[in-house]
Amino acid sequence: MSRALIVLVLAGLATGCAVGPVYERPAAPAPAAFKESPPEGWKQAQPNEAIPRGRWWEMYRDPQLSALEERIDISNQNVLAAMARYREARDQVRISRASLFPTVTATPEITSTRTSGTVARGGNGVNFVQGPVVDYSLPVDVSYQADVWGSLRRTVSAASASVQASAADLENARLTSQAQLAEIYFEMRGLDSDAQVLQTTLSLFEQSRQLTQDRFDAGVASGADVAQARTQLATTRAQLIDLGVARAQFEHAIATLVGKAPSEVTIPPAVLEAAPPAVAVGLPSTLLERRPDVAATERAVAAANAQIGVAKAALFPSLLLNATGGFQTTNLAQWLAWPSRFWSVGPQLAATLFDGGKRRAQVDLSEAAYDESVAVYRQTVLTALQQVEDQLSGLRVLSEEAEAEADAVRAAQETLDIVTAQYTAGTTDYLQVITAQSVLLQSQRAETDILARRLTASVLLIEALGGGWDASQLPAS
């Protein structure tokens, strides 16, 4: 027993060794500043400033949007699937960690044995009675694989990193669904605003048609003017009806995102009013901590690094410690008596002498997988930087375009007022009125479309910045 204890102690000391590379976070591109400056009125974030964590959509102050976003976590099937994958990864860590401890099994057994009642002697069978013998056995087996080369610990480390990657994937799935919902919501609201513009224009066109009809009845306008007014009114009405197709599809998409059948979700029309809120952008280097997809790929690199250690540990012998003990007797009354005890203990060393280069190939495979994960991580960082730059430039351009379009709307309205007065006075023809009305309608619809695009671009910027998430929210390894 003392020798066995010595072996156990030596094995425990040996577990301090772990082969394989020590993990260091790969270098990734992180410029000092974004190429695109934030739009006017926006600013770079200070270290203590960021997008509100979790409920970033509240920046838009839209109760209907907030109510829909609340359903993502409990109803969106993609998010629920990501949650299930996260739980699977956590359970895998528990499975891997269990290998660090001994395995203890007990197999109680009661066996009744009766030998043959006939024994052959000198060619003659002699009969005698042999009663059954009952054997009572209670063996307990203890086996422990000493983690001499750190294979088990590396496996646990890989599983732990995978859990963190899965947690980041869950947050990324949540953020993607939330941003997609907000994007579709603002596109739908853009259609509602467009419909309001068309509805208001229809009322004005109806007045123009009536004015033209009255002038025709008075003999101061031609039948062509009346036909043109009716054509313009019908065409605009058709445009308004056509918006219903896209709006219904947006509403159906929102229903799917919140885990409902399209028939269960009805969203009342509402128009866009406010410009997008200012978002604290921060420095490019913060994306390494604020983007869940970047964090997920970085944790995948850590898991791949640990797998290299697992593969290298397989090149060395493995040490298995076994111990068996218990009680065994044919007398039930003495089953658990001390004289009925038995035990055996001893180490077992196993080494693969030849495998055709399989283990070396496994090391090469794990190193190639690590290199792949590093490339994926760096590409994810580059994509994140690109997405932020895209949305910053888009917001800047759209902001300038909104100002220009607002001027165009004002100019078109003044033109229409002048031309309408001239037509009423009989100094110009109705074609000038129709032209001015069409230009104003196009400008108003373009202004509404730009506002919707600005709001969706701000949503995409928030998504590109990580939605207020931070790597500190990852579960402990």
C-alpha cells in the first residue's frame, strides 16, 4: 500500500507538466482611428461611454419597436437554437472535467453455484449430492488516468474556450435578430410615411381635378386638362395601393422574427418623425472587445491552440492507476467481516510503439486547424472594421443628402404654388401644374425614403459596433 501511495504522489506531481504551446491572442489589424469621421453631432466614444447594454433599441424611443424587440429572446427560434448550443457546450465542459477525477465503480454480486451430482471414477459413475454454494462479493474498482502530459487539462481548456465561443455566438445571434427586426421595422415605417405622403397628395390631386373640371365646365379649360388630372389622380392612387404588397411582407417578416405566425401579428401604421440618434462610435481597437462574432472567433483560436497540446500529449506514454478492493465470502454472516477483505493495486503504463505516423499527422492536423482559426479571426476583424466604415460613410452621405432633399422639397413646393396661381389666372397651361405636382411628390417621397435609410443605417452601425455588448460578459473559463 505504501508503494502504491508513492506512485500516486509521484503521478500527482507529474501532472504539473503540460505539453503544447501557451496561448497568446493573435495580432489583429486595429488602426488608430476610423477613416470615416462620425456624422455631424456625433462623437467618438470615451472609454466609459458606449451603446446602452442589452436594450440598445430604446435609443429610438419607439414603444412599438421596444415591445417587438422584447419577444426576440423568448420566441425567436434562431436565438433559442443558439441557447441550446450554448447549454450543450457547457455540458461538454462538465464531461471533459470529469476525466480529471478518478472513476469509482462497485459491482455487488451474489452467485449461487451447484456442481454436477455425478462424478466418473474408473469408468463407473458414482452419485453423490453436492448442494449449491453461494458466493457473496462486493468489489470496488478505482481507476485514475494521471494527467502526466496535460492532455486532460488541455481538453478541458479547449472545451471551456468553446463554451465562451458558444456564448459569444449566442449573443451574436441575439444581436443579429434584434438588428434585423429593427431594420425591417424602420423600412416598414418608411412605407407608412410614404403612404401618408401619397394619401395627402391624393387629396391635393383631387382638388386639382375638381378645379380643372370646374374650369372646363366654365369653358376656360380643355377636356385634355380634365383627362390629365384624372390620369394623374388614378396613377397616384395605384402607387398608394402598390405599397401594400411590400408592407405586408415586412409585417410577415417581423412576425417570423418574433416567433409568431404572420396571421398573429398586426402592426398599426405609423410614420417616421425623428432622425436617428447619435451613437458613440469609439476606437477601432474596441471592436476586438465589443463584437460578439470577433470574440467567438478569438475563443475558437484558443480552443484550437489547446487541441495542439492534446495532440502532442498523445505522443507520450499514458499512466493509468488501478485499485480494486472489497469483500468476498461464501458465508452471508461474514460478508462484510474484516477477514473477508481483498485488494489489489498497481500502475499501468501504456505506450504506442508504432501507428504508421498517425499521431504525428494528428499534431500537424491540429496545427493546421489553429492556423485556419487565426485566419478566420483576422478576417472577422477586418470585416467588422469594414462594416463600421460602411455605415459611418452611409450615415454621413445620407445626412448631407437629407439636407439637399429638404431644400428640393421646399423649392418644389414654391414652384407648385406659383404655377397653380398662374393656372388659376389662366396664364399657363395645366401641363405645368402636373409637372410641378409630380416633382414635388417625387421629392417628398425621396425625403421620406432617405429618413428610413438613415434609421436603418444607424441600426446597422449599432450592430457593427456590437450593440453595447462587451467581452467581459463572457462566462468565466
